[in-house]
Amino acid sequence: MRTKQQFGDELRVCRWQLSFALVGVTVLWMLVLPVICDLPWFHSHTALQGAFIVLALVLLAVSYAVVAKILYSRRGLVCPSCGDWMGSQSRMLSTGRCPRCKAEVFHES
Ligand SMILES: [Zn+2]
């Protein structure tokens, strides 16, 4: 099992990668969305345009979550017992335990 130092190092690297990945995902969406909004299909379905924009924003949020989950999983920053990962790494780092199931995520040293 890792030490607190290793967990903290992995978390720092992961957050750095995540910020770049989220910028990348956002830029990708900003490139794709205008293309979709310019399609003849989009202009002929005015009633669906509002729903499409909402759907696009939901998909953007989901893609952020998927990217974050992939990066955290790859670096082993997900609870080995229950799989908790969303926003719990700071508490894991300070306590050494998963905030949800209390499983040990690294050895204090
Ligand atoms: Zn857990």
C-alpha cells in the first residue's frame, strides 16, 4: 500500500492533468457545437433547439465527470473498497481513509 506522500504526489499530478484535460474537452465542445448548430437539420427544428442546448450542456458535464473518473482511476486515487472518487481525495489525503466507507487508502508515514 502507498504512503501519504505518494498519495499526495499522485493527487497533485492528477489535478494538474485534469485541469488540462478539462480545458481540452471544453475546447473540443466549443469546436463541435457551432458545427452542429449550423447544420440545416438544426435550423429546421426550432422547437428542439432549446432542448438540444440543454442536452449539450448535460453531455459536457458528463464528459467532465468521465474524464475525471478515468484520470483518478489510472492514478489509483479511487477508494479500493467502494470506488468512491468524486471530490473525496482531499479528505482521503487528510485522514488516510475513504470518507464514505472508511477503508484505509494509504499507510500513515
Ligand atoms: Zn470507500
